[in-house]
Amino acid sequence: MEELDRVARIQADWRRERPDVDVTPQGVIGRLHRLADRLTEELCLVYGDYGLSEGEFDVLCALRRAGEPYERAPGELAAHTMVTTGAMTKRIDRLERAGLVTRRRADDDQRGRIVALTRPGRDLIDRAFTDHMRNERRLLDLLTPGEAATLETLLTTWLARVESPDGQQGARTD
């Protein structure tokens, strides 16, 4: 008999203790959660090689993806990286101190600000992103191409249903 993984052991404990509750969802959700944690650890190693946190890497990527002149408003950056504007301010402050971004007043709104990638910031994120993609490839290559394609399809479908605009698929009922 194969040795049970951590999630299977937890499920077995719950089946013993609460046979009245269906614990099969833990098989998927628990493993996805553990995998997400492990993947984040592996990805953060590359960010650290460049002196960046995960959030700082995200900000630099959002600026780089914007295309010339590699700038966005702080609120737009927050939306692209899915963090609060307060968290974004802290990230921008650190990146500005490191000389990777600059801030200026928006041309069309003197109250607004624009964050721009500096040349050193662009050089850094180009190198870091290349290594990041190499790292993601290494992690994904643990699956066969067919497994990776199937997983991508399943995750895309599931995520679309959870994030459904009508809120029906992902809505809580409790």
C-alpha cells in the first residue's frame, strides 16, 4: 500500500473523527493550498536573488508590461497587482529609494501621481523576469506537457467560475 501524503492523512483523521462530514474536497483544496505555498517559496527565491520582495517584483512587472514609457498611476498599479493603495505606497517608496522607479505629478491632474520605471529598474526587471520564467519552466516541467495543458484548462475553467461576475458560482451560501 502506498504511503499517504499529508493531505490524505488529514482526511483519514477527519473520516475517523467525523464520518458524517464529506472531506473529499480537502483532497483538491488542501493539495492546491500546499502546492501554492511551495510554488510561492520557489518563486520568491528568484525575487530575492534580485533584492526584491514578491510585491516589488509585481510592481516592476506591471510597469514593464505597460510598455513605453513604462509608467502607471499608483491606483492603476494597485489594481494590476491586486493590493490596497496603502500597500502599493509602501512598495513604491522602497522601489523609489532603490532607484528603480520615480514618481512625478500627472500632467493632466496635478493632484495625481505617476510612477515610472527608471532605466536601472527596467534593466533589473528584464533580468529578473527572464530568470523568473526559467524558474517557472523548471517547476512546470515536473509535469508532462499533456498534464500541464490539462491542468491549465481545468484551472482556467475553475477560476472563471469562482470569479464569475454574476457571483453565483463563487458565492458563499452561509
